Amino acid sequence: KIASFSNYSNQDHPKTIAAPGVNIFSTLPISKVCNESVCQMPYGYMDGTSMAAPMVTGALALIRSALYESYRKWSSGTPLSYYEFFHTHQREASQALKISVSPSQFVEQILFHYTHLRDPNKMGLLPPMSYPSRRDPLFGYGRIDIGAAVEEAAQIR
């Protein structure tokens, strides 16, 4: 179920992943756990997009970092910076990795490929960029197997 306070941008682009934002065990601000004489443990349950955003961001960061490190391992000469790799020199990065899509599109393919809605009979090479009808318009493709996704990104080339 989507929380009443949920939001996301770009209504026209398919969502790839979503994260829970209700009843998440987290650190709490000191103001919520301390009074004038004693402090309790600074952990508790919280709700909000601030609880979901780190999960989605962390998954994407792990995959992008693994892909970039794989590129750096195989690159000859001076490697592109992280920014150049994902933004200003994507064509050069794609050629270095021997992939037919940009690094950003490749990361999106990995996110799609390693969700619980993937077809287990089609493991191995990533499918072409597509958004099949089984994608939920609010939740994306479902839970991601982040370990498998990072491993795929790290083994490119």
C-alpha cells in the first residue's frame, strides 16, 4: 500500500523501484529522546519519504559505483571521472564497456533485471531496454536483489 504522503517525480517515466517509508526503524533526533535529566536510546520507528529515499538512493549508488569501478579496472589510459562517465561522456564510456546503451540506461536495465518479478529462465545477458506490462505503475518492478545487481555491474566486460 502506498502511504498517503508518498510522492515521486516525472509521472511519464516508468518507476523502477520503490522503498518502504512507513514504520521504519531509524535513529531519532536527540530532541525526541532526551529530557532535562535522561536520554533514552536514540532509535525508534519513523515514517516519511526521508525513510524511503536512502534505500532507493543506496541501491542506485551501489550499482553505479560497481559499474564505474568495473570500467576503471578495464580502461586504458586516463579514465573518465565519475561525472564524465555517467553524464558528459556516456558514449565514450559505453564504447569502453562494450555496451550498446549509455551507462545510465545499463544501470536501469540492471535494476529491472534483478527484481523479484524477473523471469528466472532468462538469467545471464540483460534484456533489451523495455517496460513490460507486469511493471506496477506505483511500485515499479518490485524488490531488487541488490547483491546480484551489484555483482552484475561489477562483472561487466
